Amino acid sequence: MKKIFYVILFVLFCASFAQAQGGKTFEFTYEGQTLKYEVANGNEAMVSKQQRAKISGDVKIPENVTFEGKKYTVTSIGREAFRECTDLTSITIPNSVTTIGEAAFWDCTGLTSITIPNSVTTIGVSAFEDCIGLSSVSIPNSVTTIGMEAFRNCRGLTSITIPNSVTTIGGGAFSDCNSLTSVTIPNSVTTIGGFAFAGCANLTSITIPNSVTTIEEFAFARCTGLTSVTIPNSVETIEVGAFCGENLKSIIVAKDNSHYCSENGVLFDISKKTLLQYPKGIKGKYTIPNSVTTIGDAAFWGCTGLTSITIPNSVTMIGEVSFSRCTGLTSVTIPNSVTTIGQSAFYSCASLTSVTIPNSVTTIGDAAFRECTGLTTVTIPNSVTTIGDAAFKSCTSLTILTIENATPPDAEDFAFEGVCKNMTIYVPAESVEKYKAAKGWSRYADKIKAVEK
């Protein structure tokens, strides 16, 4: 029994000793360069956070380091290890390293090239973010994950080859790499993260392999060089604004895709009941097919060349931000099938001078018509029971607002903030005092008058 007790005691001692050793920091000099390290686990060490002033030129990380007479293998580059080491021009990473940690080389603006050894499996979040001098990078086929914003704003990168070991391209991984002209995505990738290539203005073509099942929100937003994109039959999920590049004229879906379809370059769900994405590069008028019941979130967002839209009476829902910043849109007639105008649906449609809201609408969402500076008159029908926050905020030309409902709709306090100072609110004669006392309306009491018959 005593023997067992001492064995347990010895094991616990060893464990506590190892734990005590873990986390210890030390310095080690290799080829004239002194770096800071931390005991990570057992016989492993991690490159820890360096002093910026001491890091310059070419830096070589050794495979092994010694501390207190014991040898450790360098297996990771820790969080923010070389962050903002702007005088660092090149780095040699040994074959023992498996992880490049979060923000490890963030804002190393002097770094021009890097070779990642084939021992590395993970490139962490923001690992090379803002390395604006980085012109080339070799990603080995040992890497399985490219973290969120790993190479964000690496403005010097012109091309990137992603190895066929990678399954996920993290959100914003290559966003704002505005010199990037070509990207090879292997058929191992299943997910392209949100904003993954957003702002890659010189990217002129992209091939999405037949392995991809998910394309997340705004993955290719602001890719002004893209004029067309083809979606393979493997794709099951396309999130909002995935392809909202300013010059995109055509979205083509493979015929065998069981989740999506396209018509005249416009993206729909397979049933064609939801219009998901209208390419920003298409100009002029557009008539929505009468099979559509929902205009998806951000479906027409930023389509500045859209001058006229015909919405069929099959549509019941106008989604959030659906026509936001359609600055060329001058008028819109909403059919009497629509019940909800979503949040920011027509936000900043500066050329919109008239809008017809039908008697079927019950809810006008937050900021639905915010900054529609061309609107001069608006009639809100008696079906409307809710007017969201900032719904008509900063509609600086709005002088006449007519409310048909005898019962004041629920309105947020700032629903009409910043409208024309001379605006008059006309309400049913029998309801003038109700409106003047109602929450959301009382602050405009001096503007409320009986509707003129």
C-alpha cells in the first residue's frame, strides 16, 4: 500500500514540476540573433513576444533551444510574437513548427517574403495581417486551416496558391489584398469564409471548385475586377452579399445544383421564390419574375446602375438592406401583397423622389427609408402599425407626411429625426390630439395637423 502511495506521490510531483516549468520565459541566441522563448509543454518551446527595437533584418528561428541545461524543440510561434516588428525583412521558420499563432507577424511592414515549412498545420487569426510589403508567400500542403484575416491587407501579394490540404479559408483571410490578381482554390476546400476575398479589387477571375459547400457572407464583396462567377453544383449555402462586386454582371449556377439557380445572371434559390443577388454591374430597368415571394437581404444593395424596378404582386417580403444605396433608383411602387418593408430596405436611395406604400404593409423597418434625401411626400396607409427607429431619418426634403391610420402607429422616438424643418404631418381630424400625445409622435406635436379633405 505504501509503495502505491509513493508512486502516486512521485507522479503528482513530476506533474506539478512540469507545470511549474511550463510558462517560464527565457532568451536564446542563434546565429547572432537573440529571441525570447517560453517553455510550452514538456520538451517543447514557443517563440514568445519580442521587443520590437531588438528585431531587424533577417531572422532565423532554430529548431532547438536550450534552457537551464535542457533542450527544447520549437513547435510554435506564439500570439503577437513579432507583432509590429517593422524592421523585420525576412524570417526562417524551422521544420519543427506546427502552429503560427494569432497576430504572430501582424503589421510587420518590412517583411517581403516568407516560406512556411511543411510542418505547419495552422496559420492563426491575423497571423500576417497588414504585412503590406509581403509580395510572396508559399503555403505548404501540410496546412489545413487558414485563419480569419490571416493575410488581410497584404497589399503586395499578387498571387496565392492554396494547397489541397486546406479545407477552410477563414473569414477575411485575404480581404483587401488589392494587388491579388489570381487565386487557386483547391478541391479540398469546403468553406470560403465571410469576407475571405472582399476588397481584392484586381482579382479578375475565380474558380470555385466542386468541393465547396458553403460561401459565407460578402466573401467576394468589393471585388471590382470580377465580371462573372460560376457556382458549382456542390454549393449548398450562399450567404448574404457573397458576390456583391461593383462590376459583376453575371452569376451562373451549374445546372445540376440542387439548391440554387440563375436567370439572366441573377441568383435565386432553386424554387425561384427568393431573389438572392442581383449583380451590381447590370444597369437599367429590371422586372422581378412573378414566381418571387421574397426579395432577399441585400439582394440589390449598392446597385447604383439600377434605375427602375418592377416588383410583382407575388412578393410579400422586402428584406433587410435589399435596395440600400441604389442611388439611381428614382421611384418605386410596392405591390399590395407586401406586408413588411425590412430594416434599411431603401436606405440612402438618394434619387428616390416617390414611393407608394400599399395598404397591405404593417411594418416599416428601422432605417427603411433613411437618407432618402429626394423624397418630398410620403403617405403611410392605415394598415401600418409599426414604424421603426430612424425609418425616415435625414430625409431632408420630406415636407409632407400623411398618416391614414386613426390610431397612431407605434413609432420610435427618432423615426423622423433630421427631416425637413418645415415638414407637416397630416393625420385624420379626429386623431390630432391622440397623435400629439402618443409616444414617438409627441415630439412632433407642433407639426401635426388634420388632413385636408
